[in-house]
Amino acid sequence: MALCYKKLWKLLIDKDMTRASLREATGIAPATISKMSRGESVGANVLERICESLQCNIGDIVDYMPNTKPKPKRKA
């Protein structure tokens, strides 16, 4: 998992919002919320709409978590 949206989910709790109310406020598709729940990448425009709606910075809603799995070696 490269992206972690735990900060977003905590911020929603602090603001007494549900994921559904976030969708309504931003116009994000349910599939996009699902992708975020799985830690998948979403477009910068989605993150921008969330930040605008919640009046926050991108670092307030997402963290980059480097993969800890070793990369496969390439054969010469």
C-alpha cells in the first residue's frame, strides 16, 4: 500500500462527517471512495476537491507509505 488515507478518515470523524456526506460535498463517485479505502491512488483533482471541501491541506488527508516488499531482481 503506497498511499494511506487514515488521516482523512480521522478528519471526517473529527468533523462529524460520513463518507457519504464527503461524497455529496465533493461530487466524488462511490468507486473513488472505495479505492481510497483500499489505499489505492486517486487523481489529484479528487484530492483537491476534498481539501477544498474540508478546508485543509493535502498532507492533512494522505500519507505516502513506501512499500516494504523487496523489488524482484532483474535477470541480465
